[in-house]
Amino acid sequence: MPDYHDDLRLGHVLADAADSTTMERFKALDLKVETKPDMTPVSEADKAAEELIRGSLQRARPRDAVLGEEFGSEGSGPRRWVVDPIDGTKNYVRGVPVWATLIALMERGEGGDRPVVGVVSAPALGRRWWAAEGLGAYTGRSLSSASRLAVSKVNSLSDASFAYSSLSGWEERGKLNGFLDLTRACWRTRGYGDFWPYMMVAEGSVDICAEPELSLWDMAANAVIVQEAGGRFTGLDGVPGPNSGDAAASNGLLHGAMLDYLRA
């Protein structure tokens, strides 16, 4: 099995640099925000953080490709870093502390590209999570000061906590009825949104979560962290990994039952 220790250390270095950039502009009164063609916001901090990460990767891993939300794809080859400089930009620009930088390394294999390293850093919350294939998933302040993550053992939807982002996406895709039926079947539901539900699945504090429309940079880091914590991460089609354009994550025990509702 490949050794991803060096790549994981690099992921932390990249996250440290991004945290400094994003926190410096968080809640700044003169923060510049634009609207992208898809009508989602992008701030100067999004662009600055991604440029910083790309520059660092060019120096440290010049042969690796990079895909980022703000500046697209660059390079080719079997290894690709996938970056969302600020996941939760709408929260960021409104001063809500629930946002994070997502950094993943994906490798090409027989079954297609798979995430093998993931770092999710939420500096305004004072939290960071990370994982590498075969090495487990962790949370803490640093590589040397961390706790291992493990998903919950809840095995019934009636006892499960379900996290999601919003209702509108499910309605737009004609899946609102199945989504609402799932919420009724669960013990508890909360709209935490963005990266956080996946991290809570990995921690065992939430049992299932799902979103109906996502990009690869929204999912790659989350996927490897959930999987290394003992959970499952698939598309709504049940295909493992972050390549389906939507996502469902769970402790594994509830995955099939969740997908039965969301496929309706």
C-alpha cells in the first residue's frame, strides 16, 4: 500500500497557509464579493486562498495536477489535488463561522479516480479533520495532537440523526417527497450544511447526511475522511466515492435504508 504520510503533512501545511489568509479577511468590512455565472458568491479570500495553495503545490508537487473551484483544472497525470478554498462562502461573507478549506489528493486506479488524502480545516470553529487511505481519520490541532475518528453504531433510522443543507435542492430535482419521508423516519434532523455534516458522520455525532447537487471539490476530502472513519460515502446512485455529482454519507449500517428514500 502506498505511503501517504508526506502528502498528508503537505495537506496540513497547505491548510495552515489557507487558514491565515481566510481568517485575515473574515468579517472584514471591506471584503470584496462578486457573483459568479452560476449565481453563487466568490470573495477575494476564496481566490487568494486557492492561489496560495496552487503556488505551494507547484513548488512542492510540480508533477501533480490541480483542480480548484475558482481557477479550474491544471496539469494531468495520475495524481490530482482537488481544492475548495472556502466551502461555505455564503456563510463566510455573512460572518457565520461554519466554513472550511477542503484539500484532497486523488489517485487514478483501475476503478477510476479515488480520494486518498483529505484535510478539512475550519479555522473560525477552531477545528480540523484529516485522513489518508489506510491510515485512519483524525481530528485535532495537529498531526501530533489528534483523536481518531469513528462513526456511530446506530442501526435504525428511528434512532438516527440526519443532517442536510437545504430543502430547495431536493425540490428542484423532484426528490423532495423522498427527502421529507426520510426526515420523518429519523429521530432527529438538522440543517447544518456544507462540510460539517460529513465531519459529524465521521465523528459519530450524526449518523447520515446527503446532498442532491455537488461538485468534486465539495466532496473529495469529505469522502476519504468518512471512509477512513469506518463509514460509507457514495452518490445517491450508490456508487462509492465522490464522482456522482451528489452525495450520501453514513455510518454504513444505515446507508441502504437512507438511499431507498432518496432514490424515490
